[in-house]
Amino acid sequence: MCVKSLTRMVCSTMAAAAAVCCCAIQCPGGQGVGAGMEFIRVSDEGEGFETADKRGVVPWGFNYDHDEEGRLLEDYWRDEWSKVEEDFREMKDLGANVVRIHLQVGKFMENPDTPDAAALEMLERLVGLAEEVGLYLDLTGLGCYHKSDVPPWYDDLSESERWDVQAVFWGAVAGVCADSPAVFCYDLMNEPVVPGGRREPGAWLGPGFAGKHFVQFITLDSAGRERAAVARDWIRHLTAAIRDRDSRHLITVGLVPWSLDRPGLTSGFVPEKISDAVDFISVHIYPEKSEIDKALETLKEFDVGKPVLIEETFPLKCSAEGLGEFIEKSREIADGWIGFYWGKTIAEYNNSNTISAAITLEWLKLFKNTDIATD
């Protein structure tokens, strides 16, 4: 039975949904945490995720994109490894079964041709930690979140040269991860965009948000090409590099909600036009207050015959209660949900008195309270 059919049959409460999520993936074969992790694939029906023996898998977890001080993982994982271990165990204790990790291209490439061996060693260590703790990894690459970390040579490259560097990056990452069942997927890039026209030389990054650049352009000039065709060519170029080293793990790309082919702003990564180039669709949706149904309508348009993962969501524009309603109502479409964890526990947030701390506290309580599965 596919995951979507299963979730439709269970009790309509979020708690029941989370129980399905965590039991399915945390304890394959009934073994202990971290033991018996199995490779994840798209179900034969194409409607969700499963292991080779057809046990349903529903990703339920966190983006671990920065810590409580805003530092990116590569800023502290070498000198503060104990913190990474502690955070992974905290996410596991909250009920997560998947963690989305964001890798920066500037930290993994010494030059256009040479991956950074030390960074790859740390990635290998991280994969080992995931296996030990029993958390699956959504590895999102090619990050340029901190503009100061982007090498000048990288921004000076032509489109084809930049794509080739990105292929080297992904080939190196896949070489480290190919044999580990703890890797759920490779997300080629967070929120890529094909511009509708021509951009200035070196203007590869979108506008900043909270000191970080989450949107990137994959070309500076579409040059009369169909934007979706450029997106497909880029995906296939990077996929080929991964498949040279890893034939098994799933591949996706993180899409903004305005990827849809609508009048006005669009990313060029139109879901139905790129779906044949990825294993599943990942979308980032932040429901707005009093517009939960509108968010659900947007989500429906990403349901194009492949599993749908809500790879980013958070009560950024609505209450935790509103987000809970969105998650509950999205179960007939979505095959997994990933929120955020920034290195602080519920107890630590309880001792904070800022608005942002209060929002995150309510989110973590929602996440934890919907996870009632036990081993």
C-alpha cells in the first residue's frame, strides 16, 4: 500500500500521522535506533517513499541549516563536533527521522577542479553520526548562504564553467555517501532560479534574507531558451555527475512556491516540466495567517505524479496552530514534512523571552507533541 493511501486511512489527527511517520522509518525491521537502516526509494506506485521490502517511509524532521547564533554547519563542525552530536540527538529525541543539511560550495571546493578533502572527511563523519543516531539525511548542496564565503573565482565563471564546478561538487559528495543507507536524498540546490532575462556579470545570488542568500540563479542569461528547458538541462548535468558515483540515492531540488507557471514572478523550475528529471518534488511553503486554504491550493499544483515533500515549513507567517492545521490538511498531498531546528531545546527556549524564541518554542512543542511513536 502506498504511503498516501496509508495516511488517508489512519485517524485524522496529526498525532496519528506522526506515529505513522516515525514508526515507518525509525525502526525498520523492529531493530534498535541506528541499526538496520535501509535505503529509501520511491514506492513502486510512485506515490510515496519506501524501503526495498516495501515498508512505508514518511520523512518527518528538521532543517539543520544554522545554529542558534546563525553560524552555518561548516563554521563549527570541525572545532565543535560535540555540539553537532548533541544537536543530532536532540532532534532524534524530538521525534525526527530526517535532517536536512546544507553544504556550502565555497567550503567544499578549493578551486574549480579540486574538492576540499578536509570538508569531505567531515561529511563522511556526519554520515557516520547519522547512521549511529538513526537519522536520515537530506543533503542539500551548492549553498552560497553567506556571501562572504563565496570564492571570487566562482562568481567569475561562465554558465558552463559554473555548472561544471557544481558537477565536481556533487560527484565528490556522492562518492562519500554512495554506500550509506542513512542518506535519504541529494537536493541539488536550495531554491534555484532561471532568470527571465539577462543579469549583471557575477550577480548569481538573489536578495538576502536575515543575513543569508537562499536563492541562486543557475544562469545569468536565458539567451532565448525556454526557462524550464534550462532548468532540466542543469538538473541532468548534475544528476549525471552523481550517477557516475551513486546509482541508488534519490535526487530532488528545493523549489520555491512561485515555481508554478503563473503570470508574474516564477522561478522557471515549473514542477510539471522538470518532474521527469527528478525522483520527487520538494517544495518550500510557509502558510500565511487566514490563508491556509490558499497554501493548500498552491501545494496541489506541485502534485504532478511524483512524491511531494514539504522540505521547508515553519510558523513564520502564521501561528503554530495554523501550521498544524496546514500539515493535517496537506496529508492527502504531501509525503513528508521538514521544519527547522537551530540548536536549542524546548527547555532552553522556555528560558528565553524574545518573540522569535516564543515562535520557535511553539513550533518545537507542536513537532514533539505530534510524535507519539515509541520503540
